[in-house]
Amino acid sequence: MRDFLAYAQFDEFWARFLPETPFGREAREAMTVRSDPAELAQIWDETDAALGWLETLDSDGVRLHRIQHHLKRLPRFCEIPKPVYGEVEIFQFKKFLHNYKSLVDLLDPETRHSFGFSYASEALEHLLDTGRQSLESFYVSDAYSGVLAGIRGEILETDTAIRALQVHRAAEIQTRWGFDFGSRAFLLVPRESLGHLEDASDLLLVVEPFDETKYAIRTRASVAELVLQERRAALLSRERSAEDEVLEMLSHHLRDELASFAAYREAVTRFDLAFARARMARVYRLVRPTLGSDAIEIRGGRFLPCEAACLELGTAYVPLDAIFDGRATVIFGSNMGGKTVVLKTLAFLQLCAQMGFFVPADIFLTRAFHHFHYLGEGQATRVAQGLSGFAFEIRQFVEAARDFEAPTLVLFDEFARTTHSLEAEAILSAVLEAVAACPGVVALFSTHFRGVQRFSGVGYLRMQGLNHVGLNLELASDTELAARIRLIDRRMNYHLVVDENGSGVSDAIAVAGLLGLDPAIIRRASDFFRDGS
């Protein structure tokens, strides 16, 4: 599957698929290819619903922004029932609940119904808002427990008493020596500034030598302060116990609501993914595909990476019109004739459809496959395995054939091109015959080998190719490479036609001439081609 995705150059398209929520991003990371028609139909229905909803918001950018804001603010939450959730976990529940509720309020009734949005957690919402809390924060408020409020009141009184003792001691030290600790734990002071050390001890100063000229001094607590600190420690222990009782009570309510939270998360995920797919559909002008046909029909199919490259080069892009109505189809054509783009277009459209997207085409009628394979040279793993190009392609086919009992789409791009042409034609013919006999397989072969055998039930197409009428190769010999490429593009007809087993004209020789090959060599190549054809 990884080779198929790479062959279809799907990464850039996938990188622009940007769900807003952590749940949507998790589904995106899974990169699931779906084969259940009912599941795909539901996803496409939801994309249709999201597109309709987006149209209603074209004139209400503020509302759209607020919806996106709340989607982005939705956090993950603990979906495991726990005896006691911590404050941070409860904060995540509350933050999710607030943003989910805000999102539901912004959606119209039809959209809520389409994605399964509901809300029945008002009581929990009010419970988590107990005390003076902001909408997206949580702490164990005094308002949850009279006992807790009383303990915190005692802690406040104790802290006030401790602080009063500290302030009194600081004032005496300031009066006696002029020392101001501020927030510092110790001071370095000249030795002579302390006078009698007994006086320092009386004022609860701890004096330690620092060097020959300075003392390091710090304060120490009085007996009264130590008593108060012991009391404070005991109060903090009681506070933790009282807080735990509140957390346990809240956790009981949260456990009761876990099923509702799971339903909320499911609705949010579906909406988020549909929302992201609908945005993609708008940007790339995508349309809904159709499943269920034995034949694959493409009208106006666009291979987006090639379309973008043509736009950058200033050359015309020709969408694909094709019907592949057999188990196997062979596409003939010269290099630069567009046959590889045909295979890549089908791969791209099929991946879009089975990943739940709409597709860049006017019509895409297809079926759902369980397995996808690309067979061709040039994979990085070939080098790592120490195989030649031909050997690696054969291993690819052996591994792919294991899936041929299930519905499989397999693309052979110039298969066996690295071996002798007669051998390659023989191997291609045998593989073509074997694949065409597999009921669940749809296979496309691109090749420039003309000696492939003709079998009943196999489709044979070719790229219409280069327009040779009025073509003077010598006139193009002095032009820049970019201009030559544009000339090839203008002269090349990228439409598929039924192959009639040979045209008698070599596009490859003409393309070589347009790319600057010596005219004398071109003339000799043409002679050899005519003599051998």
C-alpha cells in the first residue's frame, strides 16, 4: 500500500486534509482506506451535508470562525472509568463539555441531526461550574463542601498569623540592624555590622561565617511560628482529604456520563472530518464518486499533482476520459505520451474515493477494492534488498498475487522494461493472461512493448500520441529545452483511443528529435524503424 500511495503522489493532497480536533487528527493519522460501500456512502453523505452547511455560512464568517474556534478548543478526555479523576482530568471533561455545548448551539437543527449531535449534560455542566469558576477552568471550589470551606478558612487564619509573626520579626531586624531580607532566604553582611552575636540569637537570626569579612545570616522560626506551621500541615492534610471527597463525588457523576461523552466525541469526530473533507472539496472542485459498477468510468478526471505542475509550467492540462470495462486493460504509448499519468490518475481518484473524499473528476464510477498494488521499477527498497530492477518487479508481482482472490486494483507501469524486449513481451503476455483470469482483480498495464499478446476480454488502448502533421523536427533543434517541452505538450494528444495493433509511426523518435537529438541520427532511426516494422 505504501508503494501505491507514493505512486499516486498522494502525500501533498493528504497534507492539506486538516481536521481541527484531536479526534479528527487521530482518525487522519490512521490513513484508513475503506472498502465497505455502506460506510463510504455514509461518509460521502456527511460530506454533502457539510458542503450544504458551509454554503449557508458563506455570508456569516463570524459564526464560521466561532465554530472553528470551538472545534480547535476541544481537548481529549479520559474515556476510562476511574474511581477518582484528578483535577486536571476533570478540567479536561469540563473544557470539552463547554466547547461541545457551544458548538451544538451554533449549529442548525438539520446539521445537528445529520451528525448525531445531542446534549443531555446540563446537570453535570452546572455541577462542574460550582463556585466562581471560568467557563474553561476547574478547581475544587469551597462551594462544593462546607467542611472544605471551613478548613480553608482555618488555613487562611493560620497563614495570617504566621505572616504577622514574620512581619514583626522582620520589623525588629530592620529597626535593630537595618537588614531587609525581602524575599531572599539569606543575606551576606559585614561582620562588624552585627555587634554582639547574642543579640542576633535573641532576634532569631542564624549566623554562619562566610569569609573573613562577612557573615551569612538567615532567619529561623520562633516557637510560636513552628506551632502554627505544624497546625497548618495538619490542616493541609485535612484539606486534601476533603478535596478527595469532592473529587470522588464528581467522579461518580462523570462515570455516569461516560457514554454521553463517547457519543459527543463520535458526533464531533464525524463533523470535524466531514467539515475538513468539505473544505477540500471546495478548494479542489471535487465531486462525489459513485460505487457499484463493474466498469470503471472516468470523465474529466484530474491528477492534481500533474495539473499543478502543468499550471506552473504554463502548459495545458488534459483531464482523463476513460472507461475500463474489463478485468485487464493494456495501454500502449511512447515515453511522454501520458500513459503513466492515466494510471496515476486512476490511482489518485480511487484513493480519494476509498479514503472518504470526493474526487477531482466530473464523473467517477468505480467499485471498492480491498487491496492496492503498484508494480514498477524505481522503489528505494530494491536497493536495500540487493535486487536488480527486473528481480524486484518480479518479487513485487509474487507478493501482490497473494491478494488476487479478493477485490484488488493493480497497476503495472512499464512492467519488465529492464529486460530484453522479446522476453519482456512474453512475461507481460503471461502475466496479463493470468491476471485477466482473476474475477476480483482490475489491472491496468502501461507499456511501450507492441508484441504483447491479444486476449479475449482484455482491453487494448493507446494514447493518441503526437500529432506528426506538419512537424519539422529540424526547425525545433535550436530552441531552448523549455520551449521544446511546450512544443511536445502542444503536439501531444493525451486522449485514449482503441488500439488497432500498431500505427506505423514512432512517437519516440519524434520526441527524441524535439528534445534536440541530432537530425542525422533521427533520420537513420526513422529508416531503421520503417525497415523493422
